[in-house]
Amino acid sequence: EDELFFVLAGRMRIETEAGTVELGEGALHVVPKGVRHKPSADAECLIMLIERKSTLHTGDVVDARTRSLTDQLHPA
């Protein structure tokens, strides 16, 4: 699914195979379905992320960071 990142405060970047997008406060970026990406920030950055609840946040990789939908909706 597509993912929309909207920066509420701070700065962040989204790295993809096609390049890196730098986002500041008030900016938004849509990562199309199927595009591998790595969002990061050097300092605190507040974002609003809009995606379908079925989006697999670690893609096809299952590792220590992978959380089930139940865990995401009902954090401990």
C-alpha cells in the first residue's frame, strides 16, 4: 500500500533506491506501494503516518522489529 508521511515538527529523510527525500515541517511525501524505503531523522521529528492497517511495516522480512497488527493496535 502507499504510505503518506507528513512532518508535523522537525526534519526527516526517506531513503529509497531512487534517492533520498529530505522533508521539513509541513512537508509531506507519499511512498508508493512496493517501494522499499527507510525513514530516519537525526533529532526528534514528529510525523503523521497514514497507511492501511494491513501494511507490513517490515515488508517481507520478519525480525525483532516486526510487530503483529494486534501488538500495534494494543501496545503494552
